[in-house]
Amino acid sequence: MDSFTLFLALRPDGPLDDAAVGALGAELRPDDGDLRVWREEGRGLLRVSTEAAADGLEAGLELAHALAAEVLAHCPGQLLEVSALGDEDSLVWRAVP
């Protein structure tokens, strides 16, 4: 199994303050020490990343999509990008090419 950084970006339906971002991180995967949740204020984006093991890039991207589904269940919005980043390569899905 390879290790991948799973990354996603979404535009929430409503504005998020620091407290909401912190609460989302605590609710999402409380036992995931690699989980990071932050907002990009100037662009109104929410970004989430974590580390995961998978059998190849395609499987890593599937895990990233599963993470996105979890995030969207807690924070509705428009998913913009999902990616799996490995040591040598990456695979990215974008809502708009």
C-alpha cells in the first residue's frame, strides 16, 4: 500500500467563521490526527486534507471522494476539487475543467 495525501476544496453554501471550521474538524474524524480543516477567507473556500493508505492513485482518489462526502454531510456546499497526492504522482478531479 502507498501513502497519499487526500485533499479537497469546496465552496460552502454559507459563510464559515473560525468556530464553525473548528467544530467541523472535531466532528468529522475525531480520531484522525492527520486531518486538517481550514478556510481560505479571500476566496470563500473550505479546504480539508488528511493522509491515507491505498492501493494506487485511483483507490486514493476514491478515498478522497469518500472524505468529500463526509465533509458535505456536515457542511453543504459545492465540491470544487478532490485529489490524491502521492510521492511520485497525483490524481485530481475538478468540478470545472
